[in-house]
Amino acid sequence: MQNQNDRNVQAVALVFVTLISLGISLNVSGFEAIITNERSGDLIHINDEGSTTHVAKLCSRPRGMTKGINNSQVLIACSDDDKVITYNRKTKAIETEINNVTGAMNLTFHKPSGQLLVTNEGASRASVYDFESGRLIAELPTGLEPDGVAITGNGNLIFVASENAGLIHVFDGSTYQPLDVIRTNLRPRRIALSNDELWVSSEMGSRVEIFDTKTRAKKGEVIFAPKGFRPEQMTPVDILFNPNRNEAYVALGSANHVALVDTKTLEITKYILVGRRAWGLGLSPDAQTLIVLNGLSDDFTMIDLNTRRPILTKRAGLIPHSIEVFE
Amino acid sequence: MSLFRFLTIIFVSLIGHASAATFHVVIVTASGAESGTRGQSFAGIQTRVERPVRRGVELALFESTTSFEAYGVVPELKIIDLNDQQPIEEQLSQIPADAMVILDLPKPEFTQVATMLDTLERVTINVRHPDSDLRDQMCLPSLYHTIPSERMYFDALGQFLIYRGWRKVLVVHGPSERDKKRMEVLQKSLKKFGAEISDTRQFTISHHPDDRDKNKPEFLTGGASYDVVAVIDSERDFGRYIQYSTRRARPVVGDVGLTPVGWHRTLERYGAPQLNERYQQFDHTNLLPSSEAMSDAEFAAWSAIKLITNSLSLAENNAQSLSPRQILKHPDAQVDLYKGTRGSIRKWNHQLRQPILLATGEAVIAVAPMPKFLHPKHYVDTLGSDQPESPCQLN
């Protein structure tokens, strides 16, 4: 009898421990991230511990990436192959391709309308595709070296940043007619939309400029100055919003830091040291972990947003460019 | 019509801008005064790229089309090719008061024209000559230098050697006055960053056995202890034979081997591939192969125009024409140089501050300033003559 009881206690304890450990892992809510590597022409899957779980050879110079129709899909701009591919992270296979997308650089997908917007780097334009059919709907003329592209949630306005021209071209989301041109500081790279605000990183102007999406008037700017770096070393690229915390994250490029910005006051609340030429940014689904791609040191850094400290830095492929994070 | 040649190119005609400001750009050349070889060594072998800077200027104007439209500016490019049979003053008098004058001239003509135009208060740009004397002694208020100075080039090299831990340097130089002057600048740079010169030797072009200590790389580089050989050979004449022929198996840097440059065809970061591709392809009547890139002089001319067109938001909005002088004097004037850090003007000697690339024929090995070389004020001011040490104080 005694023996049987002991066994029961052991069994209960085992179940209990299993439940606890399950509970813990649920709390952390695991994720998978996909990273495009511009120079090695591949993408990697990483898990929430930063381990690379799969490497997929893709195409020549994969750069911009965005989520597709479902939770398995990413759309990737293959710049040197002039195409956009759809990659399924679950089957680990390429599903579809849109070809003849000259100098595909960056892209964004407007799920409600099924429109895919791609910037054509060498061709000074952005292209709008019907994603399902792969049909070209419109070509939007921009300045030289278009990079960042964004569309408002309601699909009414399209914004395209031209790096060389120092301009944001604004287009009507239904007629595709040019509406306006916003002058920015040097080398505007990425555009991020939050409510009625348009945040633009100026890579050579070392700042983020904020414009009103409706009036296009400049509302403010954020100028960076982490300790030990000179102003001209601030070369911001990616901007990412975290509405849960009223924060924006800005990768500061050659300054090797990521900046945490309070979106209400525009104050910089913290600089976190990461790898060399920090540019791509990704956020875990639970908004607890920020992932920074370091384009010159070929690695990525995970940051715990609760402690605001880096957790780990691990190896990516050659020139990691963009990241998407999934549950 | 053997007077001066005039070429006027108007790039954009603006519709809807009632008060468009003209941006006058003038390139002054003296094709008759150029040496016939232009970058060629013995037997016509091309060892340097030397060509007119005009393509760089046209590229910069082409790139600025949308900025011109956005700011209501119309560019106008003129080229004046000086004729030595005519009085120079007369030929230069055609230059509009608010023009940006790019001097694509050999040094004697450059000095003469820059001085004359300074008296006439025309803004001039040095795009060809890294020489220290033009910055330190000539030091003209209306002259700006967008080509890096010799000090910037050699400081970049000095930083690289220290960064690599190649502290002991054997300096080999040619017999010309120019080589000797440049060697002095190199010595200053090496000293500045703490390198040690193990010996300084002069080569001679000769085949005579009596000269073999000076004409054979194996002898020239023997009997000394060094980590690296630095070669000064402005004409790229003898120095080419030193690599792979040194007595010790050591790398060669300077005018051959690993060379400090302003621009390079293989820079693959910071948007540089797009700029190189545009340079090759923007002129549909004259496409260049992908092996071609801007020379340092062409890049300097391109930088000068882009400094203005990247800074149009600073232009005072009152005139019929754009004032490059006003922009150049503005403390916020800046230019996207496709080298990872923006460029701006050093107010004390009017030098464009910029990163320097350290490149072989095949690859960019490093971009200076090198890590850990820090300046209290400006990231790239560890390269070149800094404010306290500069004899030129225009401010």
C-alpha cells in the first residue's frame, strides 16, 4: 500500500511539474522569426531562443519582406532577380512568384484590398499589384532610389520615400494619382504610420521626422545622440511602433544602437547597444521582445523590453536585411 | 571659331513655377594645357583614371531633377574651355556672379584661375588637386575643395596601418618633387597615429647595374625590418613593380596595392551600387561598362553639385538665382555621399569632410575613419588638417 501511495504522489508531482513547465512556456509565448539575408541570398528561420532552425536558399539579393495573406506566408523582394516571391514558412517552399518587378527593393501588403506595393529601386517608381492574380495595377513615379513604402489602413493614401531625392511622394490609394510631395531631410529610408502620423527615418540627416498624413505638415522630429557617438554617425533606418507601450523603436545604423522613443512626448527614453549598423527591426507577437538586425556584423540582437536589456546576439546570414515575426 | 567654346545645357524647363531660381554651374577646362598622356604610363599603358569631370557634374544634375522641381530651381550648365591665345580675364568674365565654378584644370592653370576668380568673388571648386599648399598656403576665401586633401588620404592609410598592427613602415618614394612633397605628408600622417618609419628610400628608373640598390625592388626593400611597405609614386610608374617583389613578404600600400581613395567601383554598401550603376547608365548616348566608376575628381565634382542640391532647403528664398555661396557658408549644408556618413564643409579651410575608402583594385577593404579613432567634435575630423593645426583659418 505504502508503495502504491508513493507512486501516486510521484505521478501527481510529475503532472504538476509538467503543467508548470507548460505554463511557463505558454507565458513566454514562443515565436518564430524569418530573416532575409541580402548577401548570402537566403533566409533563416529562428526560434525564440535565437537558434537557427532552418536555412532556405532563396534568390539573388532578398531584401524587403512583409507578411502575406495568412500566418504562414511572407512576401519577399528579390532585388537582383527582379521578382517578388511568396514563401511559406510552414512548408518551407516558394509558393508563387511575380516576375519582371524591376529592382524590387521594399514592399508592403494591404490585406483588405489585396494590393501589393513594391518599390522599384533603379526604376524610380513604385508598382501596385493585385496579389492574387499577380497583375500589375499601377506604376507610381517617384524620385531616385525609392525605398520605404506605406499605405494607410483604409487604403486611401500611399507614401513612397525616395532616398536620393529626399522626398516622400504621396498618391491617392484608389486613383493612384500623385497628390503631394513632402520634402524630408537627407536620405529618407523607411516610413511608419501611426494614426495620423507619418514617421520617416532620414538616414543621412540623422533624425526621424514626423508629418501629419492629412495636411502633410511637419509635426516634429527626433534627433539622436547616444553617448560616445557623433551626430553624423546616427544613420537611422527601420522604425517600429509598439502601441502596447506607447513606444517607437528606431535602429540607428552606424551608431550601433537602437533608440526607444516615447510616442507621446517624443522623448528618447533609452539607447541600447546592439551590433554594427543596426537597421532591420522586428517585434515578438507578445510585444515583449525586440529583434534588431545588424547589417555590418551579420547578426541579430534580441532585447527584453521589460528589462530593456539585450538578451542575446546570434549569427544571421550575410547582411541580414528584413525580419518578420510569427506566433 | 577658335575662341572659347560654349555649351549650354538646360535640363528641366519648369512649368508652373513663376519665379524659378537659376542654378548656374560652370566648368572651366583647359584642354590645350592637359598633358597628352592623362593617366598613361610608358607605352600607353593606362595606370590612372584621368578624364574630364563633366560626366560627374551631369550625373549630379540629373539626380537632382526631382529636387529642382520641388524647390523651383532650374540648373544651367556652361563649359568654358580656356584658350591660351586669348586673355584669360576676358574668357572668365562670362561667368555669372552667382555661379558655382568647377575648376577642371592642371595645377598651374588652376592656381591662376582660382586666384583671378577669387578677386572677382566667384565661388570656385577644386575637384582635382589634393595638394596641401592649395589648402594651407593659398587658402582663398572663395575656393572650396571637394576632392580629399593629401592629409585626408594619408591619415586614412595611417589609421588603417595602426588598426592592423602594422606599425613599422618602410617608405619608398620616387624622385620627383611632387613625390617628395607627398612623402612629407605621409610621414606626418604616420607620425600622427604612432607608426614608426623604419627607413625611407628613393627609387630610380634605370636598368644600370650601378643603380641596382635603387632600381630593383628586391634590393630597394632589403636590409630593413618592416611590417608594410608604403609607396609614393604619383605617376604610377615604378611603384607598380614593387608588389610581390619585396625582399620580405610584406603587404604594399600607398599609391599601389591598398590605396586610399575617395570613391571606388566595388563599394557595396550605403547605396553605392546604385550610384555606380547610374553613373554608367544615365547617359543613354554614352553608356559605360560596369567596370567603370567615377574617378576621385569626378566624384568630387558630383559631390560639389550634390552639396548644393541636397541643401536646397537652406537657400534664402528671395532671388531669381540660387546662391551657392550662401549654401556653402551655411553651417547646416550637408551632402549624402553614399559612403555611410554625410559630408559637410570644414569652415576653417573649406575642405569637404568625408570618409576615405581603402581599396585594392578588386575590393573596398575598409572605410576610414577606422574604429577607435575618435574626434571630440566630428566623426571624420580625425582625417585631414584639423582646426587647431590648420594654417588656413577662413572660418
